[in-house]
Amino acid sequence: MTRVSVELVPRSRSGLRAEIAQVAAALPGVDTVNIPDLTRYSLRSWLGCAFARPGHRTVPHLRAVDFNPREPLPFLGTLDEHGITEVLVVTGDAPADMSARVYDQDAVDLIRRLHREAPHLTVYAGLDPYRQSFVRERDYLDRKLDAGAAGFFTQPFFDLRLLDTWADLLPDGTDVWWGATSILTEASFNYWRARNHAVFPRTFTPTLDCNRAFARDLLTFARDRQQHAYFMPVKVNVLEYLGGIL
């Protein structure tokens, strides 16, 4: 059965609670909330996810570079306390504040550790269709699966043809959350093309109508394959972006 998640940024405790309440009241098709762990905000992802329980299933993002491999994992108690059984592991970028402590490990290392120390958790990994060649990214995904990942959250897509290509490259039965985000300005559009090397169809325009149309198409794509979808509203109200779709 297809699940649908909305990614909410934990800018503040009050703001996050308000967005969760808005999703619960107006987007009945959303059963999951996933929350990134962003170093510029004080609220960690697993604590933010606790705000959405028990009304939604939740998936906190975990940055592998943040956790000392020789010390206990600090989030496991919170996950157990709030019945959170799924996580998304990413390697994590170096923090802007160079005084912050990070560790020399990547997503594969943390996935392997969670598989060993918290086998009750369902651990997802990231799929980035833009950072390297198809072959290298597919090989990296195989390493994550071998380490214990149960499936993948993708970087946002903007072109259904690329979705089709990646769906064919993944092993049969892989649990995938296909992602989409809102791009509503020329600056954001240029950022995704120049910085992230994202692939757009020629028909794409940074308008709300275009973003909503792609959200519908991506949801249909996921349902047709009995996989999942997640949506990341950026600089737009979540209801303006997804109201009437979910």
C-alpha cells in the first residue's frame, strides 16, 4: 500500500507543531511526517518527530557524521519512548560552524551500526540521482542495502522520465519513497540546476501550477508501482502546494 509523507523543517517548536496540526487537519492522505536534521536549527530531527506522534508515523533524518562511533547513540531512547520505528540515514554535509564536532564516517557506517545495535528499526538510505553516474550511484545503493538498509528516500525529482529510469535500475521489491519539492522562483530553479545538477523537462516552469501538476504525477507513479511518495514544501504553504492532491 502506498504511503505518503510530508517533509517539515524544524525551524522552531511552535512552528513545527502548527505545521503538523495543519497537515493532520487538511491533508488526510498524509500518514507520515519526515523531518530533516539541520545544523542551523536547535531542534534535532528525532525530537521534532516526537511532536507528530502518535497521529502520524514519523521518519527522522540522521546525519552519520554527527555521531561518535565509540559512544552510545543519543537518539535511541527518544525513538523507543515515542514508538518511532523508522529512520533515514544520510552521511551529512560538513557544518557551516567549523567548531562543531563531526566524525569520519558515512551513511554506510551508521546503517551497519543501526542494523547491529537497533535491529527493530527500519532504516532507509538516500538516493541521489544527480551527484554521480548511474553506475556509481547504483553501486553505492547496493552497499547501503548490504549494510542493512530496507529502502530509499530519493532526492526530489522533476522529470518522470528520470523516475522511470531509476525505477528500472533498482532491484525488484526495493522499498522506495519518491520525492518532489516546490520550486517557485527563478533563483531556486537556477540553484537546483547549477548546484545540484538536477534534471528538468523543457516544459518545467517555477510556478505553483507546474509544481502541483508534477506532485500529482509523482503520486500516481508511486501508486502504480505500489511504492511511496514524499513531498517537501519550500517557501510555500503546505496546503497551497498539496491541498486537493493528498
